[in-house]
Amino acid sequence: MIEDRVDDALRRVDHIRKQALEAIDAAEDTRALEAVRVHYTGKKSELSKVMALMGTLPPEARPTLGNAVNAAKGQVEQSLQHRSETLHAQELERRLEGERLDVTLPGTVLPHGFEHPLLKSVRQILGIFGQMGYDVREGPEVEWDRYNFELLNIPKDHPARDMQDTFYITRDMLLRTQTSPAQIRVMHSQSPPVRVVVPGFVYRNEAEDASHGDQFYQIEGLCVDTEISLADLKGTLTEVAHRFFGRDRRIRFRPSYFPFTEPSAEMDIECVVCKGAGCRSCGQEGWLELGGSGMVHPHVLEAGGYDPEQVSGFAFGIGPDRYTMMKYGITDLRLFRDDDLRFLRQFN
Amino acid sequence: MRVPLQWLADYVDLDLPTHDLATRMTMLGLKVESIERIGAGWHDVIIGQVTELEPHPTSNKPLNVATVDLGNRTITVVTGAQNVQQGDRVPVVLVGGLLPHGPDGEPMTIAAKPMAGITSEGMLASARELGLSDEHSGIHVLPPDAPLGEGLGRVMGGDVLDIETNPNRPDTLSMIGIAREVAAMTQQQVRLPDLDAPGNDIEWMDEDSIEVRVEAPDLCSRYTALRIEGIEDRESPVWLASRLEAAGMRPISLLVDITNYVMLEYGQPMHAFDARALEGGSIVVRRARAGEVMRTLDGVERALSSDNLVIADDRRAVGIAGVMGGENSEIGPDTTTIVLESATFDGASVRRTAQALSLRTEASSRFEKGLPPEQAVHAARRYLQLLARVLGRTVRVARMADAFVAEPDERSVRMPVRDLQRLSGLPLDREYAADALSSLGFGVEIDDAAVIAHVPYWRRADIFLSADLVEEVVRMAGYDTVPTTLPRTALAPPAPVPSLYWSGVVRERLLANGVSEAVTGTLTSEEGMLRARLDKNGGEPPWDDLVPHAAGVRARDARVEPIRLLNPPTQERDVLRLTLVPQLLDVVARNLKHTEERLAFFEIAHTYFPRPDDLPYERRTLALALSGRRSPRTWLEPDPGPYTFYDVKGLIETLLVSLHITEYRVEPGRWTYLHPGRSAVLRIDGQDVGVFGEVHPRVATTFDIDGFPVQVAELDLDSLFAAASDHRTFSPLPRYPAANRDVAVVVNRDLAADAILATVKNAGDALVESATIFDVYTGHPLPEDKKSVAIEMHLRAADATLTQDEIAGAMERITDALTRDLGAALRE
């Protein structure tokens, strides 16, 4: 009976389908699943054998069986696909679980050098002046006596020379005691208006201790134009100090003496420890000196080739060593020359 | 200048609390450095007199038992001091009293305690215990007129301001000068001593004091001399002695103390000669003679020259003008007649002499600032007045000798109001300025647009120009009244400075690669630099390999010598450095002492090369020093290796990339203190611009560096920056694929890698886009003198994809060239 044979084949297909779906569900890993796939959908699978019966059936019965086989195959393949995704996801999860790290172990150490705090301050201060429109110039550290002193209104045997004990190389050549000679060099090289800062090392023959060294940094400033006043000097240096130290620090200016400025001013900053009341770190004064400044002396303007009747200007000398000590609370200047890594790494 | 306020109050009323007074003086330009409160820590310190003094009867220590009269009662005091004598007046601290400075430096309360059986009812105090000075060798014995029973604080106490004076203001080195400032500040008149006050027992004799001849009129503008007779020297009274002490001077004896007192009061140094010592009846002010020698009051024999001005009698020098008197004319206990000098010497000359003799004195530090001749006479008259008053009897004085060689010109300075306003930024007017100057002692006139100020004699040293007067007016107004503004100057925005820009590029690159910034010092010693030399006694100096060529530093083949200081701070720091490396090695050595982690330092600084008849060439130089492990020990890398030659070379290569310098050569170098096989020189355009390599182990030991090799470099940044460029040009990305091929060859071990790569590139024509060595191997199974080198090549044509035939052809040409030109054997 043809009908019986067809029914028989259809039952077989259904049986294989059920078996396959059970086997797929039972596969524990992708490898087992692959075996299931080969067994039920491969060329030598049961379903393929059922398909081989097709030729023995009359043509009108063939589509019935063909549809059944294809439907079963489709269902098995879909199940295989689904099971495969699940198993892959599980396996990835297991693998990642095994790759868990101790996130508290330190990361790879990348190379990293430390900026020297003194030069860091120098760059910060120069940056502030750059923002305020100042050009940067350089001058020689080994200078003529004439530029370091005489053109700055300090003739030989002037008592003001005692303010700066000098290292001499010859009678006329010395290690500059200040960056101020650069004022003359700048004025010789350009006509007003002028707005420059000149950074560099200066040298004084002084005994070294916690707050004095015989080599230290200085940033000279010079601003000359037709209407420059002491008020401009105060405004400029106050702005720089506020940007460097913070706006909450009070600044004061008081009369002082430098042979190359008139009027002259000393700038003080309120002691950060006692807020001006007087304490040990400021020697009971409440204020700490930040540096000298003043209106460029008419003789110096003349020495630079400028006409003091036409122009006026201010000049100043900023001491980054002191600025750095005050900014970070460093108590011994000599640390700046030791290049101790334990010191250097604190400022980066 | 130490200013006891109790003394200053003689000339001006001081109604302000001391701290406020000090702040106002500081803001006026008289910077108060510190305030000392003498006697603030004294409690129950009384002036007593030792009436009896006996050794302690039982103690075997050197103790004395003193009976001390306190005026209204007598107490017994046990003291260990040996300088006390019967009759001395001394400071006595009563039981329960307080001293500022006990043995531990802290305040101390006195308790009644038995000392070897005798109870001491008080204590005799030293100057240190009283906080007066560091002197603690004995009891601070007081002058005999110290008032018995009086509290010591009432006699010697009071606040003292220590004022930092400016060299342009010799007048502020005097009480009267300070008083003038305070008077102007507080709108008072200063009270000067009345030199014409009646009641002085002075008998003027109808004869000349002494003949004065000024033979060097350029160095002495005025010389006055007074012969004073019928006097005696003795201890100064307590008021005088305690004022001198409070002002920081030690009392010596009356005749000397009054000169010091008047110097502090008027700012005029004086000197008293014993008249007996002056031979020939005249005083000569002259330059010292060549070879002339004189012993000064401090007992030192001084060799003089014609640069020194001396005071002499007819025969010999008796004093160095303005500096110190001579021992030969010193006054002593038996002096009855003195010649008092009050003179005006040239400031520059006194300064030179004091410097040449290394003899800075209170006198010279005043003279060198330039003193007005007017005050010489005031001071002499004041001396006479005080002397007569203290001696309490008539002194006989001969007519003053007054050689007034050069009378100073009166000086008037015109200050246009425009100057005042444009320099200060304050809207001050003529009237304000005139008042301010007038209160400072200037005579003042006003015209349409200016104030004309007549300079008082005591301000002649610092008031010359309009700007000087501006400062006077503005400081009277107060610097804190000046507004804060910013200049409105119209200027082009600042231009970058190439050397600073490139320094920044180099620094950033080094910091990013783990190298820290060091700052050592300019000053070093030649020996210090020569430590970086293989042999103690030989070898070229370490700076000789990198001497600048272009800057005219030296004639060819002449050795460079470091620039020497005439007055070095120490012998270890007497020259300007020619190389940075030795000091950087010291930095490495210092840091190695407390860590052995990664040590990598750079310094950018000048090295200084002498040039004949010119300022030296200051070359911007970069030094590198690397030592220790090349990375820190971590759990990831438990045992990192040391820095090697190729690390320092790599740093230099990355710097060259950042400077965009592509045309350079690295060749074996012979820097004298480097490992002979690990030393290289960097050349640009045939010029040496850098040397680097591994420090010779023997030299490393000299620098106290053991355990790790040290890699160093020194580069001429001026030359590198001259070759640097920010210019870049875009190249189109390749459109056709590259073929990558590796080849390994065995070559002689001493063949330079450069030669292999050059051969590859030449042989491959333009097809070799890049060739890199990725492996170098020596050892088994290669023979001792061979090495294997593996090269990776990227072959590419710009206009087409290379065919297999083209690639094979290129590879054949390359391998042929390697075998033919370099004797290489191909490795399969």
C-alpha cells in the first residue's frame, strides 16, 4: 500500500525530528553540538536516508514527503543555530570569567621626568608676562662692569655696589649681579615703546645658607612708553603676583632705593602663614619681600639712548627662587641645587 | 641702624605704639627689620652694689658670697662669677624674679636655693641672661653711677628698632636723621640739641688748637680740630653707656664713648688723638707715602699706599682718614689733652681704602656714602658740650682749626608738576608737593608749573633731579595711595624666541621620556671637571671634544682654559664650567646613595668659552646622564636591565626627530672618559655637535658610581637649534601596496650596521622604501668574529603595484650587493 509506505516514512521523519531536537538540547558544548549537527543534517544522516526513499514513491506522493523532510530539517537547523549561539555565549562567559584580573595591582609604569620647581616657576612667570604682552629677551651672564654697574647709574666706588657683592673675572668683566644690564642692551637695540622680560641666572658673592645662594635666578622687566607711571608698575606686578600666588594674597609697595630707579619700590607679599600678623616664618614682620622695582632712572634712560623728557618707564627684578619657596613652602634654598629625586618628584 | 626709641624721643614725640610706628616707618622707606624689646622679660631685676665679697667658706667650687646693697636693704647672694669686685654695681634678680634667657634659652624664674649651705637670696646676671648680648663670661657690671635700688628696666630698658638703611641716605645712619623722618611723617618739628645752651663749663683759650694742613684737598673737603685741655678719661655714666649698648656699640671709656655717641646722634664720625702723641704741633692730611706702615687701634700693622689718605703729624701717620685711628696716638687713662678731629673725607676714597685694608668700620661706612661738611662743626661742638656736662667741671678749649677746603654749592632742584603726575600716576598738585618737601626740611618755592626745592645739607647725597623729589613727595603721600593700573601701551604681540622655543621642545621631549630636569651650578673647579678624565695626570680635558668652532673661541690647536674668577667663593668653585657632565654625574652619584631606581637627568645650561678681548661665548648646552635600571622594578617586570648605550642614543634620536633634523651622522668617538668601544660623536654638516656614550668604569668609580653603568651625552644646542626646523611638507599617502621582505645575513662582527643598510638601499634603487634591522645575533653556532643581522624591507613603487618578478629582481640585486660588497653570507 502506497499510503502505508508514505505514512510510515512520515512517522520516521517525525521521529528523527524529535530525536534530533532532544539531542540538540542535550548537547553540553559546541563540540557535542557539532556531532549532533553532522548526525542529523549531514550527507549520511537519517533524514538524508529518508530522502533516498523518495525515488520509490509515486510522483504524486513525493511532495508530501519532501515537504515533511524539509520542514523537519528546517526546524532542526534553526534549533541547532539557536543552541549554538547559546553555547558560544556560555563558553565566552566562562572564558572571560577565567581571565579575571586583580584591578588593584599597579598599572604599567610609563616614563615620566620631573620638572625642576625653580624652572617651572620661571616658565610660569614668563607665561604670565607673555599673556600680558611682554617679549622675552636674553642677555649675557658674563657682563662688562660698564653694563652691570656704570650705565645703571652705579659708578665705581659707589656705596651701592655693596648691595651686591660681585664676582669679578677681570677688572672690567664680571658675573652679572642682576639682570638689569639687559635693560641697557634692550634700549640700545630698539626704540620705545618697550615691553620685555629678561630671565636668567645672576651671581653674588654671598655666603650660602638656607635663604641665600651665590647663584640665583632673576627675571628683569622693562616697560617704557610716553605715559608710564608708578601706578602702572603697581598694577602690573600685583597682577603677576596674584596670578602666580593667588588673588587672596595681599601685596604692598613701599619706598626703597636702587641706583637705577627713581622713585624706587620694594614689593612685599603678605605672609601666608600669619596673614600679616607676624610669625616665625616671616621673622615677625608679617610680610615677605618679593623684589625690587621702580621708575627707570633718567640717567639710565639716557644711557639707553632714550629721552627722559619724552618717555618714562618702570623696571623690576623678580626672584623666582623666592617665589618658588613661598609658593610651595620650601624652607631651604639649597634644595634647588641638590637635584634630589625625592625633592623633585614633589612638584610634578 | 639700631634706634633705641627712648633715645629717639629726645628729638621727636613718639605717641604711637611701637609696632604701628615701625609699620609706618617701613612704609615711609625706613624698613624696620626687627623690634627688640629690651627689658620686656625682666621682672624684679634691681640695681645693687656689692659691699662685701668673700670666698664661699665650705664649698670647694670657686663660689663667692656677696653682700649686696639694694638701697633699702641688704641681701646675700652666692655667685660663681669671677669678674665681680667689691664696690661694683650689678644687676640683681630677686627671688621670684624673671630673666629672659635661662641656661636652656628659655625664660627662667629665680628660686631661693641653698648653695653649699648658704641660701642665695637672688642672682647676679650676665648680659646674655638679661638678653642684652651673647656675652656670658661674667656678670654684667654696671657703671658706678647706676642708681642703687632702681629697677634695671627703668635705666636700660626700652624698645629698639633695627632699621635697614639705604646707601643713598647717610643721614639715616643717625638718630637726628631718623627723627627728621619721623617728624615729617607725624607732622612735628624735630628738636635738635641746643648747642648754644648756657651753663656749659667751657673756657675758650685765646690760642689756636693746632695747625691743620690739607695736602690732598681732593680727598678732604673739611678738617676741623679742637684742642681740649684739662680733662680725664673715665668710665661713662650709665645713661650714656646704656644708650650706646642699646644702639649696639660697646662702651669703652668716656672720651671715646662720646665720639661714638655723637656719631650715632649726628651721623658724623670723629676721632680723639692724645695731644702728646702729635709731634711738631700740626696735623697734615695727606696721601700715605709708598711703603708707609702704621699700626691701627685694633693692633694690626697696616701697609699703606698713596691710594690711602692718612692723618699725620709732622713725622708720621697717626690715623687712616675716615677708617681708624693709629695706636701711636691712642688716648689712655693718663690723657689730659686731646685733639678732636671732626672732618669730611671723600666717600669713594674712604671706601677704596676700607676695602683694600678689609677694614670696614662704623666711621668708614658713613664716610663712604658722602657726608656734608656742615655737620662736622655741629658734631665737634656737641662733643664739647657733652664732655663738659659729664665731667662736671670746666674744660679749656683752644680756637677751632677749620680747614674748609671745598665749600659745597647750594643745590636747588626744579620739579615740574607734570613729572610728579606722570611718574606717580597720582593727581598731586604743587601745593601738596611743596608742603611735603617743606616738612622734610627742603626750602620751597613755587612757580607756574613746578616746585623748586632747595636741598638741605643732609640730603645732598641723594637729591639731584626732579625724579628724586617725586619720590620724596610720593612717599610722603604713601605708596599705598598710588592706584593700580595697567600700561595702555600699543605694541605688537610678543614674538617667540627661537632658542627658548627649541629649548622647550627639547625639554618637553625629555620629560615625556622620563628624564628629569636638573639645575647644578655655573661655578666649579678645573680639578672638578678633570675628574672626568681617564687618568689623574693625563688625557685630554673632557671639554676638549666639544669646543665650539664657529664662535672664534680659540685659535686652532690651542687648548681652551676655563674662565677664572678673581675672587672665587671657594677653591672648589673658582671657574666657569666648560662642560656640564661632571656635575650631572655628581647628581647621579648623590641620588644613587638613597635609591637604585631609574636615574635619568638632563640639564640645559650655559658653558662658557673665553674669547680674546670680548665677553665669553656662552653656549647653550644639553647634558644627559642615565644610570640605574632603565625602568623601575614592578610586578610586571621584576628585573629590568640597566640603561645602555642605545638608550642614550635613542633619546638623542628622538630629540633630532623633534627638531626635525634628518641630515646627521653618528660615528664612533674617542671622548676621553668614555668606554673606548661605546663612545660616539654626533655630526651635522661635518661639525661635531654632540658626544655621547657609556662612562668608562674607572671614571665612574672616581665619581663614586658603582653597580650600574652610566650613559652620558653632551650636546651643543646652539648648533642643533641652528639646524632645527618647524617646516614640514605633506607627502601623499601611497596608493599601491608595499611588499615586505626579510633577509638575514652573516657578516663580520665589526661591520657597521650603517653600511649594511646603505648597501640595501643603494642596491634596491628607489624601491626600498625602508629597511630596518630587527635582529642582531652573535654566538653559537656562528664563529667568534661573525654576527647575524636580520633586516626587514618595505619595497614599494609610487606608480604601480610591484609584480612578483620586480620584487624578486630587487631582492636579487640586494642579496648580490650584500655578498659582493660586504662579504655577507645569506642565512636561510
